[in-house]
Amino acid sequence: MIVGVPSVRRRAFALIELLVSIAILAGLLLPAPETRRAH
């Protein structure tokens, strides 16, 4: 079979973790400017 599959899976999980962390950071940082604009 393909030997590079495990490395690809690890890369995929790493990308998913990065996307999740970015999404969380964005969720925390984005609402702040909106509330400031509201005031």
C-alpha cells in the first residue's frame, strides 16, 4: 500500500487543529470590535 499515508493523516490532523484554534481565536477577537462599534 502507500507508505506516506500516516504522514498525510498527521498533516491533516495538524491542519484541523490549526483551523479549530484559529476559529476559536477569531470567535474571541471578532466580537470585540463589533461591540465597540455598537457603542
